[in-house]
Amino acid sequence: MRKIISYIILTTLVLLSSGCRGRDYVAHAGGNINTHMYSNSLEAVRNALANNMTYIELDFSVTSDGQLVAWHDWHFEWDHVPTHDEFMARKIYGQFTPIDFPRLDSILTHNPYLKLVTDKMSNPAIIDQWLRAYKDRMWVECFDDNDYFALQEMGYSVLASRVPPLQSEGKAAVRNYTFNYKHCSDLSERDGDCFALFGGVITRTMADSLFALDQRIRFVYIDFYD
């Protein structure tokens, strides 16, 4: 009995000391809307809310006139970096509503339980300029060691967008990662505190099986809700 109690106490302490708690689904690029993925659209976010999602991931870009918008890569539908007005005037996939900062701000304000994961852009100055008010409700996917440590020092929760393990010379080790789930067969040998998995087409049921692989998996980005 004492051994069991000691094990429970030890396990609890390990979990509490981890920088990565809980297991959450993340609506990938806003989640699906109808048969469409990666739309980063208002309709996709509304569908995520209707499916009781508490985390949404959005891809961010900056328009030619310096406005933050939810968009993956301009070359998908644009042959130039659009202005804010140009971006907002065009329907995504010809039918869905684009998201700029005022719309994102309204979504997060009216859904105080909703949390944000960012992708595609991790410039600390831009992140802090636009999203500082939601610092305690978001994780930033970082594409550069300097961004990772700068944002961490600014109080943001951060994920390194690369396959672990990594060490940064002269600094504390990178501990939180996001990487393609297709590369997680050897997850038990990875070094890190917290992992976020994405890639392919992942459903909530598939996410449950991925969570079972390792207790360090904190997030799984899902594309469809089964």
C-alpha cells in the first residue's frame, strides 16, 4: 500500500513539474468547414466552436499595409501580397469569410474559454503588437531559436516548429515542439517536455490514439471532428 501511495505521489509531482499539462484537440487552421480544410475562415472557427473545441490554430500573415490576417501562404490564391482591403474583399475558396484582427479579437472576446495557437509567423514584435492581450490564452509556434527564447522571455507559451531533439548553444534547451505525427513512431526516444502533433488528415478519434502514445503529447491538431 505504501508503495502504491508513493507511486501516486511521485507521478503527481512529475506531472505538476512538467511545463506541459493536459491533452487538448486543436482545430487545425480553424478546423474543417464542410469538406474544406486549412481555410482559416470565420465559418471554420464557428464550426469549431459548435464542435466544442477549446483551441483553434490559425496561420498568420501580414498584408502589404501591415495588418495581421489569418492566411497560410499568399501564393495559394494570390500572385502578390494583398492590401488589407483586397484580402478582406475576397472569399476563401470562393465562399468563406476571411479573418483579420478585428474579427479575431471579437471571436476571442465573445468566447473567453477559447484559446489560440499561432502558426506560420513568429516574429516577436508582430506577435506582441497584435496579440499581447491574449498572451495567457495562446501558444506560439516558432520557426527560429531566437523567436522561441524571445517570446518565452516575454511570457508567451512557445512551441518549436521542428523535429526534436534540439539544443541551443549557450541557452536553455528547447523543450516544447510541434512536428508531423508521421515522424512520431520513435517518440519514446525524443527529448522534450511537450509535443504538438499535426499532419495529414487527423480526426478526433485518431487524436485519441495519438495521445495514447506518450503522456508528453499536449496537443493534436485535428482536421475533422469524426
